[in-house]
Amino acid sequence: MNTTLRLLPLFLLCSCSLLPAKPYGERSLQDKANCVAAETARIRDLEPKNTVPAGIKTKADVKDLFVKEIDKEWAEKGAGEERALKLFGLLPPEMDLKPWLADYMKDNVGGYYDTETKEFFTVAKEEEKEGAGAEDGAAETEADETDEDDEDEEKSAVEKELEENFVMAHELTHAIDDQHFDFEAIEEAGDFSGDETLAFTALAEGSAMESSVDFLLWRLGAPFSTSGPLLSPLVRLLDSQSMLSWAKEAGGEVGSELKDAPPIIERPLIFPYIEGWGFVNRIRSEFGWEGVNAAYRDPPESSEQILFPERYLDRRDRPVQIDLPDPPLGWESVHEETLGMYGTKVLLATLLDEGAAEDADGWDGDRYVVWKGPAGDVLGWVSVWDYATDAKDFAGAYRALLRGRSVEDGSWSILREGEMVAVVQHAPAGQAEAAARHLLGSTVTRAPDDQAPERWFWKVLRFPLGLRFLDRAFEAHVAGGALFDYRGSAGGHSLELLDLGVFPGALLLSENSPDRSAFWLGLGLAGFSADRTLDYSFARIPLIFNWHSRGEGDAGSTRLSSMLRFVDYLDERGSGHFNLVWGSVLSIRWGDEATGGRNLRLFFVPVPGT
């Protein structure tokens, strides 16, 4: 899809005006954090319960923190996870994962929120922390006079403030969410699999991404949000692999750090931010922030639900529970875990090819085990699929993967029985098939309300007219949505007339949710939009009328213009501006302290006494 064409209506829409907020100026880190927390809480639509203490940590501090965090669970989970990933072929045999993870996180964290101490920290170099001062923790520091800081010195003050504000808004969203939903209590509520943990992390990071990007848009004065009809399609087009490729091609500090990261490590680390953002954006677009709050109370259970939000919202496709049998005689089980849909996709993409990742779309649950036998470690893996055809496709893809890697015959076996696939790798000669058959005896438990994804032929049967009654919504389509596309739910509705691919709703686009409304005509050039939490209203008729209002009272701003600002009126925080023919014919200022209260110009000539 051509992203440039997607953005064209956005550029035309914003050609009218921006009403940016004033910069925070020279304030201490705590004062800035307090300001950002208050504004972020308003956008996130949650009242902050407590002030979040802010501080500065160095990269060395971050490394020490992650070393301690990794140490907490390394003996119980981390060491076994490393063994399993090496047996899968996803980590180099010589790699020492534990210290590598601490170094990787040290170099890729710009700020963090500590769920135990309830504090927020920005991450700086040691000399920057010293320059900030111990008393007020000021964020402004002197530039480091080393070659590695040349890039930072070239950044404008605006770029630095935006970057700092984004990190603050992101981490303070975590703090606000934590105050309301208690992350530690959720973590302690059950023994989550790695895939369940990844899904919940995606919800939390997605909430922070949605909130912090909207915070930046609000600070810039833009009359739109990421959940609106113009930006939400772009958010949902993003994926971890494309973002990683972009970062590596861009180079710089981030790109250089990512180049040496195995895909099974780097992709799940960025997954919560990118796919998690798409998941939260999908919920917020229809159900508002209250829908995101409801997701915290009923969290997604798998990376599958993050990748396919409709499997969380429309038909709840719950992962099956798999209980593995006892190890074969003479072997000992030393580690069990769930790879998940996303982990399976990464495995196929890494060891086979990117296209093979689609063979994991029918995933319905899995469980792998590391057995310790007399001859060494053996890997056993059971996966369950939505349909037998999905299981067949996966088994074929994985068989091609092992043959393509020239894995020794007799050391592995793949057996399929209906929707179940059993895989054994690195087994002693002649024992792989028996071990795989042993795994087929695993107990599979499905949730009573589990619903498998819709089969492709139902979509064919609904063409040209389609009606669907889903768990939380009703849908109606004409010509597969190309001519008419409607979705209604308790959260609101969305309606599109004429989908041209790059221009959905080319004739008419109407969306409504608890937090916003939008109505656009003619490729999005004419219409109206408003957002409750971002506190703006915007209307446009091309070349004739533009109206942009945000905030109220002394903190509010309104701009009214026509014919590309041929006539332009701006009332901003009590300061009025009126320009005719871009100020070349008439310009009036009033209530502006910088000009003494009032100023009048005719044909560029100041009028005395005003």
C-alpha cells in the first residue's frame, strides 16, 4: 500500500493551522514530569492518584538494574529458555545470553518506570547525570564534548524537547495505568506463560504508545489523533519487522545495536511497542479509552490476539491449554514454556523464510519441553491448530525447515494427528519418532467459549452482501466493503462509502466512539472532527473555511481562516491576531504583552498610537 497516498489527505487537512502548546522552558526534571503527567493523564482519560517521583539514571545504572532483574528468574526460567532456543536453532550455541541481555537493554533504554518503587527515570550518560545537579535534577545539561555527542549537538531545541517529552509521556502513562490497574497484582495473580506475558506487555506498551504519540500531537497543536480515521490505518500497517529493517537501514546508535541481535530476541522486544500499539489503537478507535481500561480488566491471553485484534474483540479465540505427558523413561524434564503464535512466526521466518511465517496464522496453542537424557538435551514440542489443514501446513513447513538445515536424519521426527502436531529434535538415533508419538498423548483443554477464526469460504458466501453478528459488534458490507462498509457496536460506529484502497471512505467516512467523532467527505478534504480527551474541534471546507479550536478559557485557542489564510483570525490564550491577505493589507494584534497590548498595520505600515 502506498503510504504517501494515505498521508495526502492528512497534509491537506493540516494545511489550515496548528495550535501548538507553549514549551515547558527551563524547569527541573520533576516539574516537567509533573506537567507531562497531568497532560498525559487528561489525554489518557485517567486521573493520576499520586505524584510520580522523577530521577536520572545512567546507562551503568540501567545495566545494574537489569542484571538484578535477570538474576531473579534466571535459574528458574532464563537458563532453561536459553537451552531451548539453542535447541530450536534460534540462538548461536556459543552465545552467553545472560550478560548479552543486560548490555542490550542498557544501550536501548531511554527511560523507564519502576513498578516496585513507583518512580520514573530518564536515562543519561554519567557526565550528564553529574551535570544535572543533585538538588533539583534539572534535565538541561551541558553538551558532552566528545565525537559521539556530535549528533546530539546538531539536534534543535525543539527536537530535543519532543524526544524528552515523548519518553516522559510514555513512561508516565505506565505510571498512571499502574496506579489504576496494579501491574504487580496482575503479575502475581497467576503463573503466566511467556506468550501470555508478551501479550500483557503489548497491552501496556500499546497503551503508552497510543497515549504518548497523541500527547506529542497535542503539544504540536495538530487537529487529529492516532485513533482517528486518518492515522489509525497507518498505525495498523506498522509491524515489528518493517520497523527493525528501517532502524538498521537508518544506522546510527540504534541501528548499530540492533545489527547483532538474534531475531528471536529483538523482534519480541519491539513487538509490544509496534503490534501492541496497533492492538490498543484498534480497541480505542471503536470503544475509546474505556475499552482499553476494560482490556486491562480482561487482558489478552496470547500474542495471537495482539496480532489479530478481531480474535480478541469479535470472536474470542482463546489458546488451548496443553498438559504434556511425563518424560519418556530415562529422561528428565528440565524446562517447559510456550512459544506462542508470534514466537512460531519468528522461528519460521528466521530459519525458513519470511513468507513461511503465515503458516503460523492458524496457531491455537503450543507447549515445548527440554528433556535431559543420557545423551544430552532433547527438544519436544506440541502445537495445536485451529483446523487440521492448518496443522498440515505447519507440519509441512517445519519438515522443510529441518531438511533445509540438513539436520541429521533419525534425530528428529514430526507427527500429526488431526489438529495436533508433535515435534522432537536432537533425540538419540532411533528414538525421535517414539518420543514424538509419546507427545501426541498430551492433554488438550479448550475453553468453553473458545471460537476458532472464521474459514475463508464464509467470506466468499457473504459476497456481494454480507452481514455478521459478532460478540461485540454488527457488520454490514456490500462488495466486500468496497462500496459500503458499516460496523456498529456499543462503542459507536464506523461507516465508509467507496473504498479505493489507499483512500477508504473516499465518498464519505463517518466514525464515532465514546471519545471522538469524525465526518469527512471527498477523500477526507471536507468535514468535521472532534476529540474529547485531546480537547480539540476541527472543521474544513477546502479553500473556503477552516476552523480549529482547542482548550477552553485562558488556556484555549481558536483559529478561523479561509482561502489558505487569505483571511485569518487567531485568538490564543487571550491574545488576538487578525490578518488580511497574509498581513500585507491589514494586520491587527491585541492583548499581546510582547507588543504593548495592541498593534495595527496597514500595507506593512504601522499605525501610530495603536
